[in-house]
Amino acid sequence: MSKAIYGGSMFAALVLAASLLLPEASSAQRNSRVERGRYLVEAMGCADCHTPFRLGPNGPEPDVERGLSGHPAELVMPPAPHLEPGPWLVVSSGTNTAWSGPWGVSFTSNLTPDEETGIGKWTLENFSAAMRTGRHLGAGRAILPPMPWQAVSKLTDDDLAAIFEYLKSRPPVPNRVPEPIAPQD
């Protein structure tokens, strides 16, 4: 009887010890995935367009306080200059967050986890579908240039999950980006 109690107690102690260690492993795995996402976001240059530029002492520089928050809501763009067909294809704003071309005017999205203006309410499934299909939330309006969703669509499911976890780990920045403007005839 004492062997059974001892064996049962040992088993319970091992289960308890394992359950205490599992959250650490899960946390370490999540941190590793977030770091992989950070690496991918930096290597792919996502902040080059999704972080607005401001004029600094040496010219345009990223506004790090607004990192990955997209086109500034308060910056209303005038009509884009008309480009005749020829060697010029696009015009970009000084913030590098508004782009005009044959598709109209597109504004870079808020990729922060703000629930009202960013991706805070998105699921991994929404994010992955958007990156794979080129449609907002995977089913909405087209994701417009210069977003290279065709290249991003070739990433693995694990890489997209890592990017999504990294974006969700960042501080939310409330910033309602304007809707795209259709081309003017």
C-alpha cells in the first residue's frame, strides 16, 4: 500500500513539476516566434512604408513614436499630381505613407494592435488570408500598391504567424488611416 501511495505521490509531483515548466517552454517558444517576426518585419522593410517619416535635422527620418501606425490620420493629402503615361509611374508623400499611381491613392495601414484603428481585432486567420489573397481581412477591398503582398504571400505559415505575433506584441498606436481614393479620370 505504501508503495502505491509513494508511486502515486511521485507521479503527482512529476505532473506538477511538468505543469510548472510548461508555461516557461510555451513562453520561450512565443518569445522566439516574436523575435522571428521582428526579424522578418525588419528584414522585409515593413517600417519603411508603415512608419511615417518626419523631417529631422538631416532630412526625413522615421517617426519611431508612431512606429508601424501607417499614414497619419491628421495628414489630409491634396489631390495627387497627374502623371502622363511614360517613365514615371508613382508619386509618394514626404511621409512615405501615401502613394499615387494608376490605382488611385493608397495609404499605408496601421499595423499596430490598436483595437479600433489597427489590427487589434484581427485574427491570425484574417492576417494570413490578407497576405495570401491581397484582400483586406482576406475578403474585403484589394490591398493596393506599393504593398508587396504577392511576395509576402510566399512566406510559410510559421513566418506569417511570427510576423502577426510580433505586430500584436507592439504598443498600440491609435491612428485611423484614410480609405484609398479611386483613380480620377
